[in-house]
Amino acid sequence: MNDNSINQYGKNIFYVIFTVLFLIFAARLIQLQFLFQEEYGVISKENSIRTVSIMPIRGYIYDRNGVLVVDNRPSYSISVTPAEFDIKNIEFLSSILFLDKQEILDRIARGKKYNRFAPTRVKRDVDFQTLAFVEEYAERLPGVAYQIESKRYYPTSAKAAHLFGYTKEISDRQLIEKGSYYKQGDIIGATGVEGGYENFLRGEKGYQLITVDAKGKIVGHFNDGKNDIPLVEGNELELTIDAGVQALAESLLTGKRGAVVAIDPSDGGIIALVSKPDFDLDWFSGVTPTEIWKQLNTDDARPLYNRATLTSYPPGSTFKMLLAAAALDKGIINENWRINCTGSFKLGNKVFKDLHVHGSTNVVEAIQRSCNVFFYQLMLKTGLETWTYYGKEFGFGSPTGIDIMEENSGLLPSVEYYDSRYGKNKWTQGYLVSLGIGQGELGVSPLQLAGYAMVLANEGKYYQPRVVSNIKNKENNNVLKITSKMRELKLAKSTWQLIREGLYRAVNVPGGTGGAAKVPGIAVAGKTGTAQNPHGKDHAWFVGFAPYENPKIAICVLVENSGYGGVFAAPIAGLCIEKYIYGEIIRNKISQQPIITDLKDIKD
Amino acid sequence: MQNWFEDKIQLGILLATVVLVCLGIIAIYSATYDAGASAYFYKQIIWACVGLFTMLVVIFIPFRTLQLISYPLYGISIFFLVAVLALGKSIAGSTSWFGIGSLGLQPSEITKVTSILALASYLSDKRINLHKFKNLAVASGIILLPVTLILLQPDMGTAIIFICLLVPILFWAGASHTLLIFLIAPALTAIAALFGTTLFLITIILLLLLLFVIKENKFISAIIFSFTVLVGISVQFIYGRLAPYQQKRIDAFLDPAGDPLGAGYNVIQSKVAIGSGGIFGKGFLEGTQTQLNFIPAQWTDFIYCVPAEEFGFIGAFLILILFAYILFKGVHLASTVKSRYASLVCIGVVSVLASHIIINIGMVMGMMPVIGVPLPFLSYGGSFLLSCTFMVGLLLNMYSNRKEY
């Protein structure tokens, strides 16, 4: 070689440069593959494996006769995967979905917070045309997909809006409160059975681990699906309701404001629970338009409000049996104690009126004919403390503990109540007189009154009302039976007999106020009530049970702002009883009509 | 026979090359396995056979003949480069291919080889003195002519490789250090300027120190210094006028995490692929990054992350060792062959291979800008594989003729 010194020197330069560079590369390899291996391993996993949750089908709901009352139907939702969605397509997507641009962006932003690789629902329950558009433009809309979900469907004419309740998309606040199971976009039971039995109905989500390529396209199941978590289907519920009675009661209250609660006295199961006006659950099964929400919330008839459990009205004459039971049990009176009803009662210089002159009246007759004067006097004789005590025993003034719904405790006044309201010794006996006939500072809900009817029917036995009787696990077919707590109001047999006789006569013997509740072939017992309403027409009440000897149904009917209980509430109760006992209405329409009109003059 | 073989064939370089080509085929098989691109795999096998056969043929080209045909080959390849600009078909935004049947041929790859031969031929002439400006200009011109033509395609990566070829050969041929500084300093300063003013200033200060150390004439030092500063300042201006995709690549290099789905996406994904491979790798065809095609066209420039992910550090390090072995052997050969021509050819080959390896692996590991430069022997590409095996063939040829003057 010509110039050896240069090459020797040059060779070393090359060696040094190469050595340094390759050492740097080796160090970089060690850094990436030894030190950061874990970190990059996680990224690569997240890169390629995605968890897709599979929604279980919400549990089906049956009535006491095995009739499917809450069903599921397929519904199509449009979802957007934030990581794959090209924001340039927002205008186009907005025009296809008929959804505000900002609303879509908000939903995508919410989804992004949780997982930008997971599809987030932007529109629930789209029609087929929208679905077809999304399918057609799939290529132009990366990250936009549709999912088949299920929505609630109500196959029978029993709509039971307040009882079944509705489901809705989980709110941000609930996401925080309810813990980690729920994810954004999940459907959660909000009210009624859907809300109360959410944990049973929803089932458990399943999870599939899928591998995706760089474009997010699904290329297969991770580890052949061995790591997938299967979903658990929602439990089936069997309710205590009778869809037929429920539907009938709903139709009877159509156009009215009121409530019907019917209870099976043998176990406390709710046979029917209606509050009117109500709303259509179908409005909530898919997307609830904001206009409907607004309308429901601003309607002064308050269709979302459950009158069966939340109202608190004076019960009127339906409360007379409570006072009778208290006085008889305490030995304050017996069946022979009589008063002479002159049509009014004078206390000091205040006159309390009755609607009729009943003459000489004992406790059975007083219940039968709803004699106010008898109970005015009896109230004074019995006193507030005793009355309040028995009121509590019958379940007033406190929630019933029904399994699914919000309820009102009502108001059962006591000495303490009056003391705190008016001051000690500042209130007089005059305040009490009207309590004797269920008026005044007193509030009960139709559910509480139905429970009271059950106690009268059962001669003291009270079962905590409930709506669900069986929970069936779809995985192993195990059935969880729900039974009610029972408590008993122990009164003398003779006391119960006197009161029950009064109730029987009120419906079945001429001169009784509840004749409109009469059903051919069934011995119905019951009591009407008319609650004075300072804001308008009186509220009509009826409580009762049937058959008299072996009660199968206890019922309470409230028709607001209508008038006399004997005219407006009793016929509804009769028809419900008829439907429940016979399974159908045996009277034809022509024979039903006179019952309602003829009894117009029967006074409460 | 045994002795003849050992005398004629540098077995180490030969075997290292064959192993690397095989690893490349395996990696391409894996990268294209699920990408619907298995055609690349079959094409590459054909090219590997053609390339390795060519390598063996090149070993036995008579040494003198090679020297004699250096200029004509260079001339022909330049002609092709011009022709491709006029006729070539466009692939990924640049015109650099000739269609020959279904296998494309890239004149710029051929030119790499012929440029080495031509430059070595020119510099080995006893009458050439690199201290004469005219001779230096001709030597540089041999490289700058194809660089200009390639930049017109435009193919930035290949053009950079040619520059990386020129400087070491001139150094090896005995050009003055001042001259080399004059060539290198502006380039380094330009890159530093892209990183920001601080690094730019540091580079300038280092250059100043270097100029003091080599004690060059003050006037020349001042010229070099001002020119370098001028280049650095111009870079910002030029940057603004670059094609958007080039700007993006530079940006992505400066901050790969800044635009994860843009130009930096590949680098992030390739780092994830390499890092997640760990020590032993995820196993052949088990690399999720590779199999799920997180890196577009991984079988070309980003092929290194395939063995790194699937065979882990073991595989990645083996490849580094094999590359280093070929480069060190090449430098050793350059300093031991008797002929100045052979020595310069060896250095030329080593420089081209080294610049490819360093720029590519540096890029894949997120240490260098994303410049479209393939990895020798492993990346998919027929012309490139052919030129690489041809160059190894030249090394082996020089070895078998190492005693010739």
C-alpha cells in the first residue's frame, strides 16, 4: 500500500467511530428491550387487544299468571369510536343522524374520557333508513358503526308505567355513585321494578378480548376466546301483579286523576297498582326526545308522579273502621253502644254536619251507613292518643316498605304533632272531631289504605306489600322466592267480626254507601270515603276486599276531584274485583252502566 | 484445494451476508404474513437468489477488468438516472424506478456501486493530487452529479447516502482535514440548527475550538466558520420552503410524541415493537405489532423491528453484531489490500453500508430523523438487495485480489 501511515491512522478512526455507534445502538436496544420492556409491552397489548363488552339481555318480566308483560325487542344504535373517527366527517354524520353536531361531539368527548378505542353510542334506537345510510357510507365514515341492542317492549295492554318503571342511559353522576360495573352509555333501570330490581334484571356484561390491527379492524379473538368473560343474562322476574286487572284498572281510570292499588291479602303481593294520568313507557324504551321530557315535567297533571304511593290525602270515611277498632278493642264501647244521629253534632258553638239523619245507630250500622255523628262522638270518647296508637298499628304515618317505589309516609297526627304545631294546650277537642271521620290534618296514600284493607280482610294480618314474587336465575334456573314480612294486629275476634259485618252491609245491604261495588256472585265488603278538598271537588275513595269469607283481594281506589266515593270509586273497585276473581268481566256493558248512574244519589 | 479456497474467499463476510439475507427473508415473511403482501416475500426470495449469485460472480471478475470498466459503468448508470427522470414510473411520490417485467430496477441503486468504482478509479490515479482544487472538484463532481439527479427524483435518503460516501473516501484518499471540516461542519450545523438555537450555538463553538486545534491558517478558518454560520441560519429559511411531507418528517423527528398519528406514528410504533419484544422476543409470527400491521409497509424501511419484536434482544443484537463484523472486516481489508484502488473501493463499500445501517437503525430506534433509507440485506427491495450483495461481492473480490498492486 502506498501510504501506510494514513491508512493505519484512518483505520483507527473508522474503528473508533463504528465502535462508538454500535455501542450506542446496543445501549439503546438494552434501554428499550430490558428497561422499558414492561412499559412497551403494555402499550403493545393495548395497541392490539381491545376489550369489547357484550351487553346481556335485560331480564324478562312476567305477571302472576306467567304472562310476559315486559319483553325485549332489537334496537339499533349508532356508535363512534373516538380514536378512529375522522372529525372532518362530523357534518356528514350529523346530517345522516339528524343529530346536532355539538351533541355528537359532546358524546364523543365523553366517550374519549373513558376509552378512546371503545365505541361510544351517539344515537340510540335509530330507524332503518338511518341504519341503511350508515351501512352504505361505512367506507367514508371510519369509526362509525351500528350495534344491535335490545329495548324494552310491553306486549300486553297492562302499561303499568309507574310499576314497571323505565330505563335510561346512565348519568355522569350515577357513573360515579354506582361503581365500576357501569360504563358510559349503559342503560340503567331508573324507576319502578326496573329501578328497584336493577341488579337482578341487568345481568352481567360479558367481555370479549379481540385483536385488532393498526386500523382498528378486528382480526380475530385473542387466545381463541379463552380469556373472554361470558355474559350472564338478566334474571327473569315474576311479579305478583295480574296483567288483566292492571289493564282494566288503567282503562277505568283513563281520563281521571287517581290511583288503584289491589293487594293479595294472603301474601301482600300487589295485584294491580295504577296511577293516572301516566305516561307511555315506549317513550323511554329508545331515545326520549327532549320535548317529551319537557312535556312530562311541566304537565300540571304530573304524569310522572306516582299517585298510588306518593299522594297524601285525608282518607275520609274509609278511616272510620280504624276508630271503631280502637274503641271496641279498648272496651270504650261495645256492639250495643248506640247514639242518636240527628244529622249534626254540636261541640261548643261549632256544628259538625252529617249528610243524613240516621237515628239510633250502633257501630255496625254506623259503618254500613257511614254515620258521621256516631264517629264524632266516638272520637271524643276514644281520645287522640288511643286513635294514634291504632293508626300506627294499621300502618299509617310510616312507609309500607314496598319493594320498588318511592312512597310517602303520610301524616298521622298525634298529641306531639298538635303540641308542636299549635303549642301545648293551645288546641282543643274540636280539632279532633273531624279526625274521627278521616278529615282534617291527616294524610294517607292509596297504598297505605290498600294495606289497611288487607288488615281488615285478614282480621289483623299485615304483609308488607311487594311486587316481585320470584326471581329466576337464567343460568342455573334457580328460583329465589320473595316473601313478605308479616305482622299482626291482635284484636278480639268479635271486634273484627263487627267491623267486617259493617263493611259487608255497606256494600250488600240497602242503605249502605258502597252498593256500587257489588259484584254478582261475589260477597264484596268495603267502605266508601269522600275527602273534602279545599282546592276543588272532593276526592272519592273506596277500600274493600272480597270474597267476604275468604278474601282473595284487598283494594283501594282513589278518584281525585270527582265527588262521592260511593259513586266514583266503588264501581271501579267492584269491576277490578270481578275481573280478578272471575278472570273476566261477566256483567255486560249495559248492566254495568246503571250501577254507576243509579247510585248517584247514594250519599256518603 | 482447502488452501486455495481460504486464500480466495473471505468466508466470514460471505457467511455474515448470507445469514443476514436469510434473516431478512424470514422478517419479510413475518411482516407480510398477515398484511396481504406475501407477493413481496416471493419476490424477495427471487431477488435474494439473484443477489447472492451476483455476489459470487463479482468475486471472480478479474481485478484489472473491474478497474477498466469502472468509468464506462459509471457513465451507463448516469445515463439511466437521466432516463428514469424522463421515463420512470412513479412510486410513492418519487420517480426512481424502471419496470423490468414485474421486478422494478432502481438506477440510483446501481449508481451507488458504479460511483464507488469510478471515484476509486479516479483517486487511485497517481497523477491526482487532492490538494489541487481542480482534482478535488472532479472527485466531488463524480458524486455530486448523481446526487443532483437523485434529488430531482426526489429521493432525499439516497442522496444523503452519496454524501456519506464522498467524505470518508476523500478522507481515506488523503484529503486535507480542513477540507473535510469544510464539508462536514455545515452539514452538522444545519441539523443542529433544526433542533434550535441553543444546539446551533454549541455546534458553532465546538467548530471554533476545532479550528483552533488544527491550527489552520486564520483566513481559511474564518471562511469555513462564516460559511458554516451562514448555512445554519439559512436552514431555518430553507425549512420553511421544504415540501410539507419533509417538514413533517423533520418535525416528527424533533418531537415524535407530538403527532402520534402523523409522521411520528411509525417511530412510536416501531419503538413499541422493539421494546415490547424484550429479551427473548414474542416468537416468530407472534409479534402483535408486526402481525397486526401497526407499521405501514414494515417490510421496507422498518424491517428491523420485526426481528427485534419477534426474536427480542437476541435477534436484534445478533443482527447488529453481523453488521459490525462486515464493517470492521471491510475497514480491515481496506487497510491491508495492496492496491490503492482496491482500498478505496473497500472504504466506499463500507461507507455506503455503514451509512445505510446507521441511519436506518437509528431511525427505527427513534434516534434519527425518519429518512427513507432501507436496511442492507434485510429490507425488501430488489435493486437495493442486488446493489448490497454486489458491494459485498466487491469486498470479497478485493480480498481475493488483496496481494495485487
